[in-house]
Amino acid sequence: MTVSAKKISAENVPPRILEIRRKIKDNSYVDNAVQRIALILSREIAGKSCRLREVMI
């Protein structure tokens, strides 16, 4: 299977995409985003394990 990227000229790129491209080049932004995702996932996992224990009692 061949996948090709569609080339879009710079003037046709939406401003939101340009903003996201700028942000992902910033290491501190990416680090903070990963930490936020990890925190949310940890809370979800901890919450589910607590709820599971309550159901099993």
C-alpha cells in the first residue's frame, strides 16, 4: 500500500494548522502536553481501579 502526502501551498494552509505546527516545534510545549496527557490518563486509570474495587466489595 502506497501512501502519499498531499502537498498544499503555504498560502492555502489554515491559520490553525500553522499555529499547531509552530507549537509542536517548541520542546517545552510538547513536554507540557505530554505531561498533561499522562496526568489525565493516570487519573482515569486510578479512578477506574477505585471504582472496580468498590464494585467488587
